[in-house]
Amino acid sequence: MTDLAPRQPDAAPAVYDAATLAVLAAMEEAAEKHLDAIRPHNTKRGYANDWALWAEFHGWLAERSGQPLPLTAVTKGTLVGFVVWLDTIKLAAPNSIDRRITGVTVTARNEHGIEVPKAATVAARQALKPLKHDPERQARGRGKAAAVTPEQLRQMNAAVADGLTGLRDRALWLMAFSVAGRSAEVAALRSDGIIQVSQGLEVHVPAVKGRPPRDVVVSYGRNPDTCPVRAWLTWHAAAGYIAGPAFLPIDVWGNVNRRHLSPEAVREIIARNAERAGLSVRLTGHSMRAGFITTSRRAGKREEKIREQSGHAENSPAFWGYIREADKWTDAASEDIGL
């Protein structure tokens, strides 16, 4: 059947003279200023956080590739990589990832004059789509980090990789646990700030993000496989250095870089080893800190001694939340009441 109204040929693109183009450009600029003026403060702050995460992702990428990329390289490859990184390394919820995609593309356009190709954002959301149908991923961010247990540390030890990377990874997560360290604190540890003494290690935890430094002690463990002191001494000897960062990047060929790991790399090492061990829970960098506090409390350690190790303030709600969790089954109200 023929069309009653034959299709008209596509119109040729309009061609404007210089004066018209100048007016249109001025209108574009005015529109951007107007939209920025009416954009809520929280949205602007969110976009700034999104761009900071984008920069962190680029730092992570440079650690592994050895080639830093400009932040303005918002392409199909980098944007899909950003989605995967947020999902697997940051353990972000899918809706949060969706907002990050928008924040990066808007900031690239408004702040850096980079128009992100439509194919890049389409591909990023295609990568995101199956994540939105995963109930476990949707539940992310709705609770505290899982607190690791000594039994899970033993499982991780049994599955650790061979070679220098395995020695570093085991020393890192056991040190993170034993000093109740935040990922940024573990990344900032220095070899010359970890001193061996007869009882174990004296560790200087540097100041990070405005938090004060602290000096803690790490005792020998009863189990050689999960003893933080033995693990540190073995890694330190194998790495063959005296001063500098405590934990170093190692590439896929086994080459050691003499600079600090990033906090993100610390979190990745912990998460990757937990997954390798087949643990039933997802561990994050904070799992070591939470695990130390709950484990130490269940072992009967005093609150003030635990706080000295973790650096929590006396009135910290987070600290007392961990203590309540550890004490939950101690002299439970329902125990031995004649039921």
C-alpha cells in the first residue's frame, strides 16, 4: 500500500550568520547561568561529591594501568568502568550509581565544557540495568558494615594468594583489624612507624582527615596463621625495605611500587580476599574496624582500652553501637528465666 502523503525529504540543517550564532551562544550561556542559579544547593554539593568520586576512580585506574587519564576523558569506556568500580569496589547501591552518572556528566558539561557522548551515558546505564534487579545490591547502604570475625579471618588466610601479593594482603587485613583502622589510616601507615618489641608491635597510626593520630600496641596472636605480628614481619622482610609506606602497590607482574596504597585500594584488597575465601557476607574496609571492637569486647576487654585502640571519642554513638552489638547475648534478659 502506497503512502497517501509521500514522506518529505529531511530538511537541511539551518545555516546561521555570525551575528545569529553570537546571539545563540549568548543565550546558551545565559541559560546555563539561570539553571545553575535555580539548582538546589544540595544538588550542587552532590555533583561536587560525584566529581570527587570520579577523580578517585581515575586515581584507582592509574594505579593499575600505570597511565593517568585526564578527568575530562568521559567516554564510553571510562563511564562504564566507573559503574563497575562503584558496584564492585565501593559497593554502592544502584540508585546511588545512577545519580553519580548524572553528576559526572553534568559537571563535565557545566564546569569543564565537555559534552559527554550520548553513547557513553547509554552504555553506562545499560551496565547499571541488571544491578537494579539484584535485591542484595538494592539493599546496600541500609545498614552497618559487617563486622569480621576471627573465624572469617582464618578462612581468608586459608584462601590467600601465593607470593608477595598474598603476604602483603594478609599483613594488611590483619593490621587493619588489630589497630581497628579506617581504610585511610591503614593506607597512611609507615614502615618506620611500626616498631617490633618483645610483646609485639608498637604502631603509630597517622592523622587522617582531621582525626588525631594515635599510638597503639599489637600483641602476638595465638594462631600463627592469623597473628598480625608474624604477618607484618614476614611481609616486611619479603618486601625488602626499611622506611616508607607500610603497604605498597604490586602490579599483575609482581612489581612493587614504592608509594602508598590509596584508601580505595585497601578496601579493594579486603573485599577481594573475602570474596576469594567464599565468605557469606560482604566485607568492606570498615569491617576490620568493626570486627576488632566487637571481638575485643566479647573477649572481655575494657571499653576505655578498646577506645584507645580505635580512636573513638568517649561519647561516640558508633562506638557504643558496636559495644551494644557485642554485648547483645551477654546476660541476655531472656536467659535462664525459667522458660
